[in-house]
Amino acid sequence: MGGDRKVEARRDDDLLNQAQDLLRAAKAAGADAAEVGMGVGTSISIQRRLGKIEETERAESREIGLRVFIGKCSASVSASAIDPASFARLAEQAVAMARVVPEDIYSEIPEAPPPMDARILDLDDPVEPSTETLIARAAAAEDAAMAVPGITNSEGASASWSRSYSLHATSLGFAGMYPRSYHGVSATAIAGSGTGMQRDYDSSSAGHGEDLEDPAALGRSAAERALARLNPSRPKTAKLPILFHPRVAGSFLGHLSSAINGASIARGTSFLKDSLGKQVFASGINIIDDPLRIRGRRSRPFDREGQPGQRRAFIEDGVLTSWILDTRSANQLGLKTTGNAGGTSNFYLEAGTLTPEALMADITEGLFITEMIGMGVNGITGDYSRGAAGFMIRNGVLAEPVAEFTIAGNLRDMLLNLTQANDLVFKRGTDAPTLRIDGMTLAGA
């Protein structure tokens, strides 16, 4: 073990040359076209509980995937090792599979321009933290949590780091590769005792170590959240306005991205399948996907098909402007890819103008949700029902903790009745500020 060290940049030529070798092997095996994806990475993780290191792990990963086309027939193979000696066999296996599968008239390898210089996005922290640094981060988080009066136990704290390279190359001439680093720290605290125990957590992740939130502050936050949840009651069934904390508000963006995914639209399995160009949210709501955000958690210079990154408003002033498309789903719908092969990147709901306090100021009785349980969402009908925990809102301020209840509604109505606060923080890659939705049903006592 030693101090933090600067990581030497990998020679991009090595992996790019290997990708070209595999593409040539695919052509030699009889493929009309082919594409290669590679991922190479190193990671370190530390788990600490009650002052003791429970786990230290360092892992290396090397993965490769090959997709080949014979006419409109395609097949994919993958391997967990990048071994040039196996490229011919891998290519022959993929081509043999492609010869026996049905045609897919919508699949193809798209043309793509040369990739942008990924260094512009600043995704790579060249400093690898030492084991001691990671242990110190976990220790600071857990010790700060345990120092808060009323905290009786700890589920531990963790710290981690990773650095990876993603590569995509095609027989049409595209070849791109970029590095990404990751730093993370989290803590989980327990308050109370016996059947009255409550737990909560806080965490931070960033591409660069200097952008991490203070571990000690995260520990204290986890402790304060756990203490605030002690002695919850079960609220009575009612219909009332509900606010969602940012750490759960982002889940609505997940439901939206599933509902407007081109594959779901092409299958007709989305409650928003007829909503393109229509009002889906209230006026003033903008939802953005921005793969070019500097130091963004999910920024990327190109998607999994080599298509260039582009900032796009999928919801503009409440109106649905586009489906989320890769090449295949775009072909099915007679449209063009939005550069979202592999899903969304930095997907967020823009902040509003009201503080969370102002957003709840007029609520005589309502809910503030900090945790949701289960995945009771029907993507076809939009019906929504999930377990939850949080706090009552009484006369415009947070009141007693509540738990063991369900909230329900229909996503189509919920999205139209959504109002956002001004507290957006880019923390997870899919982010939203505090959200308010009126008229939802609370099923409790």
C-alpha cells in the first residue's frame, strides 16, 4: 500500500488495434458487416463497519462483444477476456449463428462521424486513490455518523474507485474510445433499538475525487435522517398533495424514459404511445438528456452505436418532443436515432423557481416522501402503486414521521399535475429536484 498515484494513460492504439483485428476476423469469417465493443477496467472497494475493515477488494475486468451481419441477419457473441488468439474462433461462432437466425429488417450498423475528443468532457481523474485514502473516506463517514447522539449502530460505510475504458468500432470505419473514472462514498446509520430501530443513508459519487461531497458531512446526514425517522406512525387513508425528496423524485424520470423508449413505442406497450407532440407535463416543465455535460456522471462522447452526443429536450414546456431512439427502434418508427443506444445519459428535470419550503407552504395536510419500496408500475396503463415512508406535512411544515403505507395514482395524471422546486443537484445521472404532485391517494390505516 502507498499514497495516491497518478495513473498512466492507457495507449489507446492497443485496444483500437485489437478491435480492428477482430473486425478483420469477422470479415474473413464471412460477415458482411460487424461492430465491436470493448470494456476494460480496474476497481477498488472498501467496506468498513464499527471501526473495522470488513472487506477490501480490487478487481480487473476485460470484456469484448462482437455483432456480425449477413444481409439482414445478425448475431452477437461476447467474452470475458480479450485474447487476440481467440478472435478467429469468436468471429466464426458469430457468423455461424447469423447464418441460421431469421432476418431483422430493422437492424443495421449505422454510419457515424469520427468521435469528438473525449478530453473535452473531462471524465477521467488521473489520480488513483490509495487504499489508505479510501479507508480514510469510509472512516470519516462512519465515525461522523456514530458520533451523533442517538445513533446506536451502523450498517457500515463504503468507499470505492474505478477507472474504465469503453470502445466501439465498426466495419464502416468508426472507431472511438474514452476513459471514465469513478469515486464513491456512502454511510448507513441506525437509530433506536429493538423493533423501534430505523436506518437511513447518504452517499456521494463523482468522476473526480475532488468533486465528492465531504464524507463526514454524509455520515452526519445519514445519522440525522435515521433519527428523524424514529417512532413513525401509520397515516390514515386520504387523498392529498405529496412531495418527493430529490433522492426518490428521479424515479419518475425512470418511468418516463421507459414509457418513451422507442422499443416500447414500436411494440405499442406504453401508456404514452399516442402522446408525441402533446402536453404530457404541466407548462414550464423541461426534461433534458445531456451526454455532453462536463464531468457529468453519465456523459459520453458517443453512444453504443458510435452516434455523437447531443443535448436534447425530450420534454419542452411540458410537451413530449421525441422518443428515445436507437437505430433499430428509429427504423421501426420511420425516424432517426436520437443517439441513445444504451439509454439516456445525464437525464434531468430542470429546476423551478420555488424552494421546497415554498412548494409546501400552502399544504394543510400532505406527505413528504423520502423512501419508496417496490416497483408497482404498469407501463402499459400507467397505473402506479408503491410502498413509501416519509413525513407528514401539516400547515406548511414537516411534521411526524410516517411509514407502512402505499401511494397510488396514474402516471398520466401524476405527470400533468407535477410541480418542481429549485433544488436540483446533479448527483446520480438521473436527477430531479423536489417534486410536488397533487391529488394522489394514500392508502394507510
